[in-house]
Amino acid sequence: MSEEKFHTFKNQPILECKNLTVEYSSKPAFKALNFQIPENKVVALIGPSGCGKSTLLRCFNRMNDTIKAANVTGNVFFKGNDIYQKNLDPTNIRFKIGMVFQKPNPFPKSIFDNVAFGPKINKLNLNIEELVEHSLKRADLWDEVKDRLKDNALELSGGQQQRLCIARALAVNPEVILMDEPASALDPISTQKIEDLIKILSENVTIVIVTHNMQQAARVSNYAACMMSDENRIGELVEYGTNEQIFGNPLDKRTEDYVTGRIG
């Protein structure tokens, strides 16, 4: 592997994995992966289905802990601290590293209670009404729902539900938000709103996004990591670089084939 295919950063990355391996029932999803994510940037994880992108994403806030067959070895560092160290409560990690899933998943509660949920259970000593308003504004949803905060969140449109889920994540003041194909189930207008929101949020929050939409990845990301799987369906990182490199001048033939649509 040539070193220039794998970008590294002078400053301490906000997230870093070292020799990270994930197995499902003893079958590796990927092996010994090393990867850095800089602060307040958007990093896109791209590659064909089954190469380990979503598995890697879930490693960053220990969501794989909820899968009995999953076994994680190696290290994941958040601001220099290993989040897989023993006796560390993963719930605390998930407040700092939030997640937005492919399908919007609002709670069957009011719009207000969805956003207030995290701060309340985390017993944040803040003005909840102000926090809910601020979070909904950050998610570009306030003007659409300010007069219906007591309505059931499930009555919102799909795009509004996804922005509500982003507001819910923002309410506990995370430093990282993980997004697993957040716009794949949305219409083009809602998708555009999510993309615009990603760009704005990345001024203050680090965002890692999995997407199969190469145009979307090129539009929103600062850096992109291309993953592939070998003949044994074991994932590997084949190239990691700036947006301009990955989508304009990829150094690995597999990356070039993928981003130009020849494979995948």
C-alpha cells in the first residue's frame, strides 16, 4: 500500500481506530483497520454493499455492542480516549457521538418530547424549552413545527421526521454525529435539506456519513474513505483522501472504478 492513499492528520483526530477488527459469529467483517477522522469535517464512507461501512460506523459509538454475534477487537479513540476500555458506559459515549439511521425513527411521542428526551434522561440542568427550540432551529425544523410541538412526531413527513431525529441528537450537544444513509428514503427536496443541514452543522460538529450516492458524497464531504471487500467478503480500506482526490483523481483503480460507476 502506498502511503499517499491513506490520509493522516497533523492535529489529533477526534476519532481514530487502530487495528480495528469486527467479526460476526467469528467471520470478519473487516480486519486491522486504521483510520482517522478530523474534527468539524464531513467524512463520507463509500463502497459497495457488504464491505463493512455501516459496521465501521457503528463501531464509533459502540452500537455493535447491541449485536450478540459481533466481536470487536482493536481500539477506537475519541479525543484520545479508548471508548472500548472496560467499565466505560457506552450510553455516555452515545451522548457525545450521536447517530441518525437510514429510516427515520422518531419516538411515538410529541415533537417536543422527542427532542427533550435525551436532556431529561441525562438530567441536564438546562431550560428544556429553550433547548428544544434551539435544537429544532439547528435542524432547520423550528419554523415548520413551532405551532405543533404537542403533536405526535409520527404525523410529520419523512423528511421532517429525519430532521427531528437530527434535532434529537443535537439536543445533548454531541461532538460527532454518525449518519447511516440518512437521505436514502427521502424525496429530492427533503434530501437537499438534509445535505444543506450537514454542511451547516459541520461548522461545529464532526459528521461521518455512509452513503451509496456518489453525487451526494461528493457534494457534502471534505474527505472520503473507499472500502471494498475481497473474495472472502472481508472488508478493507482501499483509499482515504480529500474529496478532490477521491472523486477527482483517485489513486487506487478500485476507487476509480467505484466512483465512476464501473463497479458496485
